[in-house]
Amino acid sequence: MARNYKWYVVWEGTIPGICDSWEECKARVSNYPNAKYKSYNTQEEAIRAYRGNPADEMGVLRAIANAPVKHVNYETVPEIILDSIAVDAACSGNPGIMEYQGVDVKSGARLFHKGPFPKASNNIGEFLAIVHGLAMLKKQGSPIKTIYSDSVTALAWVRDRKCKSKIPECPENAALFDIVRRAEKWLQENTYTIRVLKWKTEEWGEIPADFGRK
């Protein structure tokens, strides 16, 4: 029978090693200063990670996030509104390590980037990216009035002003869920004239904010 739970690697805790339950991992890292730990889907992944450098995975994510954003000239597609922002998220695993960003469609410049966040999902990142873009444009009084997202789920959550993720809140992602609640509160308390539109990936290719990890 297949396992329906995670393996946990503890690099720095009361007892370093590999755990086969969150309860055991939590007991090793709770109240331990600067504890380092992470979940994996299989025992093999956990073993490889434990034998390696705990900073490797985060380092790879940060290197990719800081790489220049690929710029495509969208002027050949009249339907695309060039004075706009495109947002996207990437997540390694579900739940996993997530980050999101916003990119200026016309110039290709990265306007914001947040993460990595542990124990998250791609949909949460897509939702937060849209709200981040909305709040930023409104605060700046920007003339840009369009945000593109390729996530149908995130677009629906923004319309409903509610993140409907099934990811459980836990100590590892508590800070992320605080951000989610602030995003929901912003949507409930603010009005905006900015259009949030679906990026037509099938017709236009990958969204400009795509992390390029497919």
C-alpha cells in the first residue's frame, strides 16, 4: 500500500536525521534555535537530501528567482494589453516550496518577487501574486489598469475575495497564512478599477512572469 504521508529531514534540531511523521519531526525542531528541516514525498528523496547540503535547494530556488526574466516582444499580438502586469507562481511539490513574482509585460522587468515559502501551493502563490499586484498598483496610483494571470483557480479566489486552499496551516507555513489573511482582508476592504484577466497560454505562449521550470 502506498504511503499517504511525508518523510522529514532534520539537519539541525535536538536529534538530526530522517523522520517518518510530522509529529516526530516537530518534537525535534520545536523551540530549537535556527532549526533546519524540510519534508519530502519519498524516503529516497529524504535520504539524498540528508546526505547533501541543506542549503542546496534554497540556493537553487534563489538563483533561478534572481536570473534575468526572459523578455518577449508582444507587440505582434494586438489582443495583448502591453501596459499591464503579468503574475505567476512556482511551487516545488504540493505542498512544497513556493515563490511568486510580477513582471511588466511591455519591458519584461521584474516588479516584485516574494518567497520562498514552505508548505505552500502554486494556487496560493498565484492568488497572492494577483493581490500583491492590485495593492501595489493602487498604492502607486499607477496608470497600469490590467493584471494577467494564467490561473483560473486564483482568478476565481480573487473574485470571491477568499483563498480556498486545502493546504493545512502548520508551524512551518504560519507566516504564509498570515499573508494570505492580509490579502483577503485587503480584497474585502478595497475597491479597484484594475482588470484582472486570464492570460491565454494556448494562443500567446507562456505568461511573461513564468518561472520557466516546466
